[in-house]
Amino acid sequence: MVDESSIMDFDNRIQYLRRTDESNYSLLERIFSFDSQTGSQVIPQSLRSKVLNYFGRRDSSRNIIETPEEVVERIEKQKIVKINNIWTGESTLFNSLRSDRPGIRGSDVEKEKKYVHGLIEDSKNVCDFCHPEKYTPEDVFGRIQGKHSITAANLAKYDVWSSLVIFEDHNPLKFTLDEFDDYLKTSFQWFEAVNNNDPQFTYPFFIWNCLPRAGASQVHGHCQILMSKEPYAGVQTLIKAYQNYKKENSDDYFQDLYQAHRSLELSHKNGDTLFFANITPIKEKEIVIISRDPSTNYKSRETIFKILRCFIDVMGVFNFNLSISCPPINNQEKFPYITRIVDRGSLLKSTADMGGMELYGSSVVADDPYKIIKILKYAFKTE
Ligand SMILES: [Zn+2]
């Protein structure tokens, strides 16, 4: 197996598994369908210099290190890897040209860091969340006060029970494990409080939209906390997948999903908390974490925290969505806590990261899951 693994070698890897590891191969086939093809096109002479300039691989001094023929060949023949999750309907297209781009974000990270720092500083002056008790509404049962966070009702609610956990620190990117622990504990206490107040609401849902590209209207650090009678559609999809898989295979879907990624060398674990770089990511760098209740289980929240810190500090991801799908309160079923984290791109880009394909077709993704898991494995090894 080559040292620099890539999702673009997916078909070779699958064929290798088919020959050498029948049980993992059939597990992969049970969960996913996959296909890998080359799309061809012709570059006219008049477009060649533009293509060379835009797509030619460069050295550190910005000199193109490929021949024009090599560049044109790469553009004229583009490999596409398609992967579908049979149980959830999630589906992703990886394109060699997109995932080929060197580095994670390269020199743009420093520029964006400066921009984000300015945005955070400037927004301090007119921030309602810096004084939550004065400038945010409270729930009918009052507020949950943590050590480093406090709850507030949502001025414009998503749903009947939809509130916020507001961090003490204005800067959403600056948080320690102790602070993150407190954000979770405050959130989970709120879930209990809602359930006590309104017992038919049993499904907790936790979301963190960090910075505007991830959908946050306020820069100040905060998470969305919701309780519903029925699970939200995305959570329902996971529950259905889990139940149908059990019915048809008598196995645990999430354990098998982890094992499938493990056989592809895309997984890692921290104690009994499992995680992997998803081969059907909704968008860039999606990580899925399978754990126990992160508000009470140390390894679970430590894993989420370390992955988040690695996204921010190592990969330069400042706009992200994080969601925690939870089993219903007081539920006896062994449904795990599923945390997903996804990069929503740079604030310096004016184009949205999601278009019609992601909304109505399949996700088109550039970042290679092999590069992401390599960075995360290193982060977990060195601490
Ligand atoms: Zn603030």
C-alpha cells in the first residue's frame, strides 16, 4: 500500500480488500455502494495557458513544476470516486482534480486568521451575548447557569423548544476542555429541565454553528439546544438506519460503520470513543464520532474537544458545524451519541460552499478523508 493514501485510490484499496480480507470487503459492500470512473474532456489550444496557470502544480517559489502536457492531461481526464451509504442515502463525489490541491488551505489560513481575529474584536462593541441576562430572553423555567456558560431562550425560535447556550467568552474559537465540558453540562441540564417541564419532549439535539459561514448570526460563542417530540429528520435517518440494519443483519450499524472505516484505515479511537473520517461526508473534512453521553463521559467529550481544537489550531478551520444526535431521554435502547463536525470553508471566499448538488443531488467534496485522519491521528498520538 502506498504511503500517501488517497481517496482517489479507493477502487484499488477495495480490490485489495476483496482479495485479502473477505469479511471486511463484504462488510463494506453491505453498507456502501461505490463506483470510480474517469470523465473526459478536450481543452482547446486557446484555453491551455489559462488552465496551466490555474491548475499547474507549483513549488514554494510559485514556479510551475509540471510540463504543460501533464497539466492538460490531468484536466482532460478527471477521476471521479462516487460513494453511497445504502442505509442513510448519503452520497458523495470526490474529484481527483479538487482533492489534488496541495495542503489543507495553505497560505490563505494566515490571511483568514487575521480577518477572523478582526471580526471577533469588532463585534465585541455591540454584542448582546456579552450581557445575556440583560439582552436575551429567558425560558419560562428561567436560565441554567453554568460555570462558563448560561442558557437563553431564542428570540426567533427554530422550534417550540429551541434555546441557546451562551459562552462566557465572546471569542468562539477560544475554549479549554474545562469550558467545553461546562457548555455540554449546561446544555444537558437544559434538556432535563425541558423534559421536566414538558415530558412529551424527549429528543435532545445539540448544534454548534460557529461563525457566519456556518450559519451563526452572532459572532459571540454560543450553541443551539433543542428538544423535540420526534427526532429531527437527520437524526431520524440515523435511527432508521440503525433499526433497519439490525433487522436485516442482526448487527450494530454504528459498530459496523466504524469497522468499515477501520478496514480502510480511516478511523481512530480514544478509549471506547470511536471516530472516523467519513467516506460519505456531507461536505469538507466531515468527522463522525460514536460515543457515550459526552456530558457525563470524559473520553467522549475529550475526543470531541481534541478534534475541534485540531480543526481550529492545526487545520485552520474557523467556520464549522457540529451536531450531537442523542438517544431520547430515559430511553433504554442502546443508541449511541453521534457527533458530526464539518468545515464550512473560509470567510474570505464570497461563493457559498454548498450549491444545488449538495442540496438536491450528492455532495461534491474536495478534501481527502485520508489527509484529515492522518492529521487527527497525529494529534491524538502526540498529546
Ligand atoms: Zn459577545
